[in-house]
Amino acid sequence: MGKRVYLLALLLATVLHIQAVTVTSTAGKLSTVVTNYNITALTVNGTIDARDFMFITDEMHKLKTLNLTNATIVAYNSTLADGLLAGEYHYPDNTLPYCALTGLVTLETVKLPSNLTAIDYGALAGCSSLTAINLPSSLLTIGDDAFNSCSSLTTVTIAGSVNRLGSKAFAHCVELTTLVINPNGTIEIGDEAFADCQSLNNVSIGTNVIALGNGTFTGCKALKNIQIMPGSKLEDIGDMTFYNTALEELDLEYTPNLKHLGAWALACTKLKNFSLPAHVKSLDEGTLFYNNQLTTLELPKTLSYLPDYMLAGCNHIKGTPFMTKNMGYIGDFAIYNQTQHKTITVPMRVYYIGSHAMAGITWMQEITSEPLQVPELGNNVWAGINQSNVKLNVKEESLNDYQAAEQWQNFLINVAQLRGDINSDGYVNTLDAIGEWQYLVEGIIQGINPNLTDVTGNGRTDVADIVAIYNIINGTEPTESPIQFWFDGDIEALGSKTETHKAKIEISLENTISYTAFQFDIITPSHITIDGATPSSRLLGHEIHCGKAENDIYRVVCFSPAGDDFEGDNGLLVTLNISSTQNLNINDIINLRRIYFIDRDENTYYDNNLYLKIIGTSAVENITVDESDKPVNVYNTQGQLLRQNVTPSQATQDLPAGIYIVGGKKVIVK
């Protein structure tokens, strides 16, 4: 019995021993040094070439582990007689050959030569049991289809010196979850490189990726987020790059070199919010086609066209931010089936609206068409809209032309009330701007319609409306309603200077955004009056007006008729001239509230309160403007709580650029 057990143990040891074999070979001779084709692990030293790889794939059907760390792949010129897949072909040095291990379904682990510089076409394609791959630091090129259908791969890191990733290199790797592309030098990602990697959900794109090829991630249905490193050199996103993915976020602010988004690049994704930076100059058709979860969209104000199918089926976008002031061409089916819009403004420069461009907007109630010359229309532009019930507002001088134009003539055509024409004289000019500031500063309503003074449509009348009127006069009017921001800057009271019962309070501003106008109210004790406000040299070309809006409340409004920004980004801004019927003392406080700063695009940056103590000749301490001292919660646009019960000054501190909800209001961090 003991002898039998011993023999069985010896036999088992022998079997196990022959499962792992190490050989030293000469190129083309591997078949002569490997005598057992049933081994599961093979280590090869010496030199090998394409003929040896053909031997492995043809004969070693149980091989699980292949170690080539100390092997050198040498060049070989094949002939048709060799039986190699490539036929007459030059197989270069230090290159894993063309289709070298294609379809070796038992292979679980492969260690590539340490001096490998390239992986040729399909070299490991169809190795469905391969679970991981470590790419040597010497590697430069990963060829087309190199790892196509390696369905057990879970993680891929492309780093080191790799400068080319071929088409479909990792396509159909259905278990791949994590991808990092961060080589030392620039790299272009080939077409469909990761197409149909259905489990891919963690992608990091390094700074040296300069192009994402057509269909790079198409069909990656688990891909919700993609991280693009700050300082990215990305220049191009190809056709269908993210088509039919689960992408919910894509921040392109860190891609200053990006100029182009290809056709259908973001079609049929799950994007909820999307902002296209101004540095992107070119869009192809269907870029955001059928993103039916997209609610917030920002396009550059400089965008001059909407490509065909650009926003077709994006039926949850709030407002019409895609109608930018420079829009001239609206392509076929461009906003097809955006069912929720009740009002649309066709911008001044539009000259063509394509076939079915606005078809299916079934809730439409009113259209304002700003062009004086009737835009040319494609076929069935308004299909599905009950035109006989929809108002069309046009300028008086164009009324007859619209009434005679096909497809336009079927609307209820009216003469439009001009935006900014607050005195209703049919023109927008300096008289409207004067009427606006007189109403705002002094409450004068003579000669104007107070119901028309909210030119920006932000729900109140403030200095932004004066900026809007001058934008219209100067031909720089944004067509979108302005966005409200938290005030981004520090106001500093440089000091107060007293002389008997008079004082001057100098206020400086350190700002990170270029402003063109501001406004604030001043609440004073009853014995203090505001005699006026004197602009500093930062406000060259600006007008400043100060008046008593109501008892003990003064209003200061500053704007530039030419739309000029403040000079510089810090220093003295304005001096308040005050006087008192009694001596000024430490208990005297003035309160600045409704502090609005406006940029030339009518965006409003604001704060609620700022308190200044008037304390003789001593300095007033620096004050950082916050919305209020009341704690707020901070959420991202997906509703996730990021910060709880923080002060407004801490709310967005150190958060990455993006859109957040702070205290129930939208905040944009740039």
C-alpha cells in the first residue's frame, strides 16, 4: 500500500513538473525545443520570431501562462509557403507579430519582452481568458485590434512612451472597467479604440492625449463619467466618440486646445448638464442628438450656427440658450421635437432655418423673429405646430414681408414690442437709457412704462437693465436671459477721512471677473446724508449717478454707455462723499445692500449686505463680501449633498469648476 502511494505521488509530481517549462530557443526553432504540447506554462529565453508564435497558437492549446520577459523578438520576412496569416510580410524587430497569439482562448497571463517597442495588428485579439496586461516601458505602438475581444481584461493602463493606440485596439473588452491613458508624450486614440466595452465606468484621460478618434467609446453603456486632467492638450473629439454611452457629465473647461466636436459625438447619452466652452469653434451634425435628460445647456455666445440634428429630441432643455446672438444658420432638424418650449426668439442674424428644424414643438405659443429680412426656410419647418394659434412678433418695417412669406404667413403676425424700448417710441436709444437710470435712481416714471424696465428679464429693475439697453444700442446685445452669480470679489474700505461734519469713504474692489457696471443702495442714520459718489480712474468712460431713492436710502448706479470694463482688477473704485448734522462717531454705521456688479453680457454678480463703520480718521478694516452669514448647503447638479451648514464664503471654496446649488440658488464656479 505504501509503495503504491509513493508511486502515485511521484507520478503526480512528474505531471505537475511538466506543466511549467522554461526553454532557450533560437528564432524559428521553438517547436524543436518544446516537446510536450500539453504544458500550461511556458517561459521562453533567447530569440523568437513570427514562426514561433504560429507554433504556439497552432499547437499549444492548453497554454495559460506565457513569459517572454527575457526573450527578444527578431525580424522575419515571410513567404506564402510559411503559412503565416500575413503571407508575404515583413515582421519587424521587437514587435509582437501580426496576429501572433490571436484566438488563444486558454491564455490567462502573458509577460511581454522587456525591450518590446510595438504590438502589431491583432496580436492578442480574441484571447478571451486574458485577465491583465502589463505593458513594458519601452512600448511605443499598440496596433489596430491588438486586444480586440479580450473579454476578461478588467484594467488597462497606457503610460510610458506609448505614442500610438490603434483602431479597435481594445474594442469589445466587455469586462474592462478601468482605463488610464497618461503617456509621457502626445498620443492620438484610434477609431473605436474602446468601442463596446460595456463595463467600462472609470476613465482618466491624461494631459498628452491630443485626439479621441471616431467612436472611441461608442457603446460603453456603463460609462457615466470621464476625467480629463487639467492642462489637457486635447484638440479633437471625433465622430460618435461617446455615442450611446451612459455619460452624465463631461467638463471641457480643462481643454483649452479643443476646437472640434465630431458628428453625433455626444448623441444618445445621459448628459444632464452641458457647457460648451467658447474655445470650441466647430461642431458637426447631431452633436447632442436625443439627449433627453439634458436640462441645462450653455453654448458660446460666438456660435454662429446650429448643425443639422444638433439638439433634435433634447426635449427637457430649459429655456432656449441655443439661440445665441451670433446665430445665423439653423440646420435641418436642429431642434426637432423639443416639445416643451412655449416661446422662442429667432436672433437678429438668422438667415436660414432648415427643414423640420422646429417641427414637433407642440406647446409653442409665441415666436419673436428679430431679423428684418425674412429668413429663408427649408421644408416643413413648423410641422406639428398649430400656427393659427401661435403669435409671431416681428418688427414693423418687416410686417408685410412676413405676411407674404410662405410658412411664415400662417402665424398670427403682430408688431413686436422692442426689448429696451421703455418709453415705447419704437426705438431703443439713449432716451431709454436715461429714463432707465432716472427711474432706478430717483423713481421718476414720467415718459416711461415701468412694466418694461426689467429689460434683462431677471425679475427686477437694476443696473443690469441699463447695461442691456446700451448693449442693444451698441449692437452687442446677448439674446439669452442673464445668469445670476454670487459676487466674486472683495470690497475694501480704504479709510474714512473727516473734516468737521464731512467724511469721504473710499471703496476699492479686487475682482477676478471683468465688470462694466455696478449698483448699490446706501442706508444711513437720519443725521447722515450722501452728497454724491466720485468715480476713480478705474471708471474712465463711466457715468455715475447717486440719488435718494426713498427716506434714508440712497442709490448709486455706475455704467458705461460704450460697454467698457473697469480698468485693472484692483484698487480704488469709488469715493462716497457724506455729511452729517452732528459729529461723526464710532456708533455711526452705513449699510450697503443690493450690491450688484454686472459684466458686459448682463450677467449679475451680487451680494446682500456690507456694513461700514465711520470712525473718524482711523482705517476701516478690510471686508470680504458674502451673501449673508446664514449657513447654506451645497449640492451638485445631480442633487448630491457636498457640504452642509457652511458659511457662504466657504460654500464653493476649492470646489472644481462647475455648476452647484448653494442655498437654493445656482452658482457657477469658474
